[in-house]
Amino acid sequence: MKLAFAGTPEFAAVALAYLHAAGHDIVLVLSQPDRPAGRGMKLHPSPVKQFALAHGLAVAQPRSLRLDGKYPGDAEAARQALMAAQPDAMVVAAYGLILPQWVLDLPRLGCFNIHASLLPRWRGAAPIHRAIEAGDALTGITIMQMDAGLDTGDMLLTQALPIYPLDTTGSLHDRLAELGGELMVRTLALADRGKLQPVPQAPEGVTYASKIDKAEADIDWAQPAQTIRQRVRAFDPFPGASTQHAGEKLKIWAAEVGPAAPGRPEIPGQIVAVTTCGIVVAALDSTLIITELQRPGGKRLSGAEFLRGCPLQVGEVLG
């Protein structure tokens, strides 16, 4: 099948690799413009662009697809490229730009989206983070026929995936990316035979996964310990849950829920014990045992390793 593909990060690059391996004719790849990154802030191509160039695929990087928007020249050039390519379908995965109606209407079979949740739960930009943050036990992939709404289109294929107790956004992302690639290949095979059976999304159970803001990374020790632990997992690898200590921002990468501290109630954020297992900190209802953390400019360290270089004292208050 002749495909256009639109995507930007590693999640999308995995899907593109699956489509390429399945033998589809990928006639055009859209990805966001190169972004500055690293200490030198040099421009770096997206993972999708890197894959496309390595496999000889045509790439376009419009800043917008809106013909009446801020960059109409970019949008018109993309439109001309897509019209010349004449794709049967467009596959979209974490592209980062809104597709206007002219894009949705251009391919013969329309546009298919790989979404990392079981819709209609967690529509929006950060479904993996929000599922872990909320304590969900289950997530999955939905292949959706795109329409003008925010992840509101008919569902074509879905498959559930468990969220394990130690999953972070990083580990769950990798499993969902592989599943998304597999399901997209299956969806296109069904589409090629005219066997797709679209299912409208239920009006009940709609939730929205808003984009992650760096300001959310600061730990509020007045929350329940389980809530804090879920946020630690959800914000790994980005933006990384953090707390203040002695004028430094410490990144908290792993933690376990512990029992309530014995004796008098502790101040939320107060260190109540320092053990070989980790740093025990009071939360609203019990304690959080920090087992992996990091100082600015340092490496991720286990609690025991961290304490050898930065002794924390019982009674100190974090945050």
C-alpha cells in the first residue's frame, strides 16, 4: 500500500520501522522541524527523520499544515508534496501538529492514528504518563480513523496491555510502541481487503491526558505516599520527579510506599529514617522510601550509594 507517514519521536519511529519492514511503499514522511538539543544546542533531526533518511525515504518538515495559518508557504508545499505522492492512506503517530481537514480528506482511505491508550480514556498529548500517574492497571493501543476532533474518531483495532507495578513511562512507552507498530500493520492489511469495521467511541469514560508541564515535577509531600510514587514512575524519564534539599533540586527516580512512621505525626517531607534500603520520608498517610535519586550534574544512584556522598539526616525536611 502507498503510505504517507506523519510522526516525530521514538514512539513514531518504531511504527515507521514496522511499516517499512512490512513492505509498504512509504511515499512521504512528515516530521517536525529539527530542534536544538544537547549542551551545544545544535539542531538535531527527530527519530522519525533519522529513520527516513537512513532508508532513503522522502521527508518534509513543515512548521504548520494550516493553509490559513502562520506558515502558509510550509503548508502549501506539504500539500503539493502529498498530492504528488498520492498515498492510499496516511499513518499518524505522535506527530505533534494538528491535521486540518484538507489532510484528512486527501488520502483515499483517510488518516489512521496510533494512540497509546484505550480510547476514550486518555485522549490527548500524554496518555502514557497520565495512565501511570492515575494508577491505572491497564492501558493499550487504539488504532483510530482520524476526524477533526481531538482523538474522537472511530476505533478500528484495540489491544490492551497491563501496567506493571514497576513500570515507568519509559518502560511502558517501549512496550506500547512495539504494540502500536504491530496493530498498525494488521489494520492496513484489513483495510487493503476492505475488512475494517469502525466502532464509534462510547460517550462514557472520556478523560483527557494533558501535556506534561515541568512544573508538575515538584513533589508535594502532603499527598498520599501512593500518589507520590505513581507520579515518580509517571515522570520517569521526563521531567523527573524532584524535591528540594539544602538549596539543591534532587531528582527522585524510584520509591516504594512504606508504613506510617511510629510515634507522633511527622511533617510531610520530613526524613524519618535513613537505612540501607533507602531514605524514608513522611507523606500524608504513610511514608515513601526513596530507593534511587540524583543530585544536579550527578548520576542516578541507589539510596545507599547516594548517602555515601550526600548524608541526609533524620529530621531534615525535603521540599
